[in-house]
Amino acid sequence: MSYILIVILAGTISLFLSLYIRVKAKDAPGAKSYIVVTLLSSIFTFAYAFELASTSLKQMKFWLGIEYLVMPLIPIFVLFMCMEYVGHKIKTWNYALFVIPLTTIFMVQTNELHHFYYRTIKVDKNGPLPLLDLEWGPWFYVHAIFLFVCLTMSVLILLREFRKSLFMFRMQILLMVAGLLTPIIANYFYLKGWSNGIDLGPVSLSVTFMFHGVALLNLQMFNVAPIARESVFESLKEGVIVLNQNRVIVDYNKAVLNVIPTMSSNHIGKPVDEVLIQNPLLAEMLEEEQECDYTSSLESGVTHFRINFPKLRIKVDYMWAKLLPLSMLLKKCEWKKS
């Protein structure tokens, strides 16, 4: 009975997260897929709770059929969520992936006619709860491999983004990866028979979305997508250095390298005066925070720039600047060739 309560709690958490994002951030990157997948997970989990509470084979098979109306679709929406989060647009051909889960749904609902998904379905009453004793058919392994491939691709997509993201984005990505690894491990235990016949999938999926919920609530997972920085900040032709109120470098774009070729990711988190110790003239200009002209003499020749210091208050919006505390000011330096 205690495990049934755990399953119900897991389903409630998934449903809460689905409704929360629907209200708070439905238009954010990856949010639509997140809403769908958490809703499907809650239906799957509640149906499994009813299966565990059932006492007859007929009841159990009914709830098993309900579970398999939604569960095969979950891996695809997890994959779509991760793709959208890192900025990959879902293309028309991606929807061809639905062929396998839709086939799985059909196989389960018509299993009595062919037994391709389950060869036999019996009730095991030897444990504290009556559980379904299932002998898997050939299509079950197709479904299992498809689920594993979708989750693995999701993890790889996130890890690929990890190496080029800032610290806060990396924390988001690590939380998402940790969540995705949970159902992979849980399904491995279930397939090996180490869970005593209890399907760990429903609870493990809710644990996945709890990890994502931590990123969501504490790190604004869907309010700040790495793609926003890549597509907006890095596309600027003007060099930009972002400083906090202590004159510590928070971020910079690649165009700054035209002025400060030695700038690297190692300089993030260091005072700008320390970074520009070999360029005292530019350091002095930044210290004065006055609009002025600057001449850079590099191997490529002499280039003239205009330095500006606009101060921007951060809005609560879906923008890369959200990663800073709301009380902080951004100082943006723009270098334009004259």
C-alpha cells in the first residue's frame, strides 16, 4: 500500500509541474513539450496506481491498456523538449518518430489477437501486492530499444550544449541530464528483474521531472535558454563586455576579440582591470565610464572604435540577461568601427 501512495504522489507531482508551466511559462523554449510530457506522465502514473490497487486480472489488464495509451509517447516528447531547449527546431520529418510509439499502442491494445507485445499475462500473488507477471513478446524489445535511444539522444543533445554554456546554463543542463538518467537506470533494474516485478518507470519519470522542476523553480530553466544567448548576444557585430556592479566580467561576445584578442572564458569571474592589466589605456577608459573614442593597434592594423556605456535594468522576461540578479545593472561596452 505504501508503494501505491508513492506512485500517487509521483503522479501528482507530474500533474502539478504540467499545470505550473502551462500558467507560468507556456511560450518559453521547450515548455510546450514539457507540458505534454508531464501530463502524459501523470496519466501513466495514476493508471499504474490503479493497476497496483486492482485485485483481478481483468482490472489489471484494463489499467495496463490505459497506461499504454500514453506511455509510448513520453520518450518522443522528452526528446523534443531537449531539442527545443537547446534551440533545435522540430522539423516535419521528426514527427515520423511517432510511427514506433503509435505501433506500440496498437500492439498493446490488440495483443490478444497476436501476442506480439506480451506472450502471456498472468497475476503473481506471491508478493505483498498482486502484480502482473508478463512474458514479453518481440515488439516489447522494439519499444524498449526505442525508449532507450530517445533518452540517450536527449542526454547527448544536452551534453553537447553543456561545453559551450555559462555556469548557470550548465547547472540547468546537469539537472536535466540527471533527471533523464533516472528512468534509464530504473528500466534497467526492471528488465533485469531486480525490482521484484514492480515497474519503476512511473515513479522514475516523476523523479525526472522533479529534477527538471528544481531547475525550473530555482534556475528558471525555461526562462533562459542557451540558444537565446547564442542567437542574440553572439550575433552582435559590436563587441560587448558584461560587467556586474563590482566590475567583474560576467560575459562577453566574440566580437570583443577584435579589440581584446587575449579575452577568453578563463576571464569570466575576474575583475576587468585585472584582465586589461596589459592595456592600461583601455582599462582607464572603462574606469571613467565616459563615451569616447579608442584606437586599437594590432598586427592586422590600426582600427578606430567608439565606446559607449549604456546601463540597462533587467526586465523579468525571457532573455539571457535573466541569469543575473534583478537588482544588478549591466554595463555594456560597444565598439563600432569608424
